[in-house]
Amino acid sequence: MTSKKIILKPGKEKSILHHHPWVFSGAVASSSGNPQPGETVEVLSSGGERLGWAAYSPYSSIRARVWSFDPDEVINEEYFYRKIEAAARLRTAINITKETNAFRLVHGEADGVPGLIVDCYPDVAVVQILSAGAEYWRDVLIDQVQQITGCKTVVERSDVEVRHLEGLPIREGLIRGENLPPRIKIEENGLHYWVDVIGGQKTGFYLDQRQNRKRIMALSKDREVLNAFCYTGGFTLCGLAGGARSVLSIDSSANALTLAAENLALNGFNPALNQWVEGNVFKELRTLRDRNKQFDLIILDPPKFAPTAAQAQKAARAYKDINLLAFKLLRNGGILVTFSCSGGLGRDLFQKIVADAALDAGVEAKIVEMLSQSADHPVALNFPESAYLKGLICVVG
Ligand code: SAH
């Protein structure tokens, strides 16, 4: 049994007692046993109360991430197997395979495995290892993902900035199996998409938008649609499937647009109904405004402008800018479907930004629906940070 420990400052045990899994550096009074990056430490309150077991991360301001709040838990291979199996059971319980063959199997903290993301595509699992603790157990976790999913092929996409905060290098590529095809075909809500799990963004596809893409199908009939930040065409295809009159789809990534065009062809849609524009949305929206273009449905799904709270203010200006322009581009009775996936910006603030944008655009708008991430990206009740994707459907007029 480990004798490595961290002892919290007085009063700092409160969030752990509420099962919030992060221990910030400022909450730690001392450590003992010389814990190394990723090693398991016992977490103790200043009074010596045993609070659980965590992974130590000496370089991160999140100094430890709790594996288990049970003081009698043993953090070993069997522990992780149980967690990943439970995550798989949750996806079975929500009947995920009814709508897709590409889904998130493990969603980090919300599935009790901080720092581990696993996305499953047909025959290929893609892992992201984002914390020192998950890195420490890397080989065990990858073996278990293979065992539980039955995927021979595993790709790693640990090529995200947060690795640096944990003192970890970027790592990506094929790590198990061979003959990974350059693209994997997935099916989601009756549509097919090519996914590039090596060169694409995130793990290749924005799985978190699945249920919102389905909503777009229901809202597009006979509408002129603008899909800003279209990536590989998810909302574009859904618009066309829903009977949109036309779609204008904008993204700055040429690679994404290449795949998007192939996705359109893959589903047999008439390419004349959609126009791809490679460009900067901030600029393109202004150009459309200056040309007095109008739309009936606008989707804004930008990248994270505020990964952490530190960038919230700057991000707020960017969100306000694009939402204001979108409101101006909507006909009376038009619909704005607007998102923020910024962890550093809460739902209330996002709604306020959209409200200010409508005010400045001189339009009245109502929220008719609140959107969030797909069910395979669960939210731990005591870890509100896991509810990162916020969306609003607003009707103008
Ligand atoms: N809605 C998409 C996901 C969008 S992700 C889906 O369901 O699949 C955000 C996209 O914004 C990425 O494709 C990225 O290339 C693009 N992007 C980022 N900044 C941009 C900018 N300033 N102008 C245009 N596109 C941008």
C-alpha cells in the first residue's frame, strides 16, 4: 500500500467532500512520500480525515485528480477495468448504437477516469490521455480499452495543449494494430460521414454535437441555411437531409472542407444545393451583411474561444461579434442555433452575450430550446465543468 500522501490546508476538504475531483495547488499544505507524476496519493484533510485517492500532478495547477472518494478503494488495474466497463454499460443503457456507430466511450472525470477520453469508431478506438495520472496508467488503460471494445486498432490523439500543463509531451498516431485506413466511414442518424482519426480535429469527429445535428434536420425544411464553422459538414448534411432550400457552409480549414465535400457526395445530396466557402467566419459574416444577404436558419458552432476562465472576457467579445452579425443576417421568423463549447464560459454568461447581441442587432428573439452535449458525454453532477457544450435555439421576431 502506498504511503504517499497529500495533506490539504484547513477548510480545503469541502469540495472533495462534495465529490469534486480536482485538488488545486493552492489547496495543498504538504505532500509526503515524494510522489512522482501520476502516482497515486492518499488525500487527507488538515485534520487527518481520509478523503480518497488521487493522481498526483506536480506541474499542473490541478495538483491532484481524485480517482476515488472511497478511502478504502484500491487503485489498481482492476479498479480501472471496473470504471471502463461501467462507462461501456452507461452507453448501452442510453442505447447509443441505435443512432450511431461512433460514440464517446469514456468521458474523463464524468466517467470516473480523470484525464482519459476514449472515442469509439467502427473497429478503431481513439484515446486521448490528458493528465499525468492517466499517463501513468497508460498501458493498462489502452489494454483495457482494447479488451472491452474488442477494437484491435487504437489511435492516440494526445495532441492537445492541456498536455503541456501536465508536463507531458504531445503524442499521436497509431499505437495498436495495423493497416489503419486513411478514413473511417461512420453512420449517424441515418447519414454517413468519412472520419480522419489521424489528421482530423479532436479525435476526428465532433461526436458531442450528434443530438444537435439531429435537431437541425427537423428545423431546416424549405429554409436558406448558413452553417458557420462547418468542419466536415455535419450540420450542412443534416440541413440538406431536412429539406433545406440551400446551404452556405463556411470553415477556415481546407482539409475539413475537402472531407465535407466528400461527405456530401457520400450521401448523394445535390452539390448544387450547397456552397462551401473557405474563409474566416468573422470576415465572411461581415461580407454577407454588406451584401444584404439574408437567411432563415443560421448555425454558429465556433471552436473554444475560452478554454479556461482566464480567456472569458476576450472570448465574450468574439461570441458577441458573431452572434450580433448572425442576428442581422436573419429574416424575421428566422432561427439562430448558437453554441459555445468553452469550458471557461458558463451557460448564464453565454445566454447574456447572446441577449446583448440581439439587443445591439435591434432584434427581438426568444429562446425556444436549450441544447447541450450528446448523452455519451455525460456530466458528473458534482463536476459542473463537465457540462461544457452550451447551445441555444433562438427564434427572431
Ligand atoms: N459543427 C461542426 C464542428 C465545428 S468545430 C460539426 O458538427 O462537425 C469548429 C470549426 O471551426 C473547425 O472546423 C475549425 O476549422 C473552424 N474554425 C475555427 N476558427 C475559424 C474561423 N475564424 N473561421 C472559420 N472557421 C473557423
